[in-house]
Amino acid sequence: MEHKGFTLWFTGLPCSGKTTVADLVAEKLRNKGYKIERLDGDIVRKSLTKDLGFSQEDRNENIKRVTFVAKLLSRNGVGVLASFVSPYIEIRKHIREETTNFVEVFVKCPVGVCEDRDVKGMFKKARAGEIDDFTGVSHPFEDPENPEIIIETNRESVEESAEKVIKKLKELNLLINEEANEEAYTPEEEEEIKKRLESLGYL
């Protein structure tokens, strides 16, 4: 059976856990044989969008370029796991319209917890005025209105969050349900099996 392409988009504040959870979900799905590609904010900005800054216009252009890549991959049967702050509702609506089987994951985490996790000291620099337009400090983040999935990384373990995501993908029929497939017989096949068992004296 061919795998369905989809775009699983992790959005949330810096240091909320987007990359960590997305990496684990990607690992679990690859281990099951799914075709998976990871697109991550830090990596993309070092290659595909290294010419862009962090103004609203540049942020939107950054996401538009990533969306184009996700569009090509997802429509060709690849599961794309993208982890970007992507703070604006409008640009996330654009991604939904452009990509195949878009699933929004809101990585919900209080700004104080994100700041405590910040090993790079970005929040500290932003509060000191050393970084302009930093989401969560000097730049707004617009919470998703109706995300398909909400994970709360301050309340859940990484494993719990990853399993919640995978469970929802199965509910959306974007993953093959291995257990269901093992038992998936047509009514005719079930009747034939029943007859054979009866003839053998098992029923």
C-alpha cells in the first residue's frame, strides 16, 4: 500500500519543544518504513533562507519558501515534518491551502518555561535589547485557532507528545493502522474463512 503524503507543521514559541518532538516522531515513523523528511527552522535558515532576516515580511518569505518544498514533497507521497515558530495565523493558513494533508501541531508551552530551557540565552539577549523582533518577548505569537493537535510540552514527556501526534495521524487516516490492516478482511473473505473453520470442526 502506498503511503499518503502529508505536512505535519509544528508551530510554537522558541524553545517550546518543536524540534525535539518532531525529531522523535520522524524517528518513529521512519522505523515503521514511512518516507519522512524533516524541515527545521535553524537548518533552513542556514541554507534555503540565509538571506532573510526576522521582520514580518522576511518571516513570511521564509515560510513561503519552506511551504514550496513541503508542497512538492507532500504531493509526492512524502510525510513532511516541519518545525518553525511561524507566529502568524495568516501564513499558516497559506501553508494549509498549499500543501497536501496539512496537519497543524500547536506546541503549547508557557513563555517562562521556554525561557528556562533556552540554553543559547536568546531570551536573555532579547530582554536586554540585543535581539530585535524576538517572538515571545518583543514580537507577538498568534496562537492557532483550530489546530488538529495540541501538545503541552510543559506537562507531557517528549514520548507522550510524540505518541499523541502519531495517534492523531492514524485517526486522520494518514498512517497505515498496522493492527487494523492485519485484521482487514472483506465480508466475503470472512464468510469463506468461517465456512472452512466449520468444515474442519472448529465452529
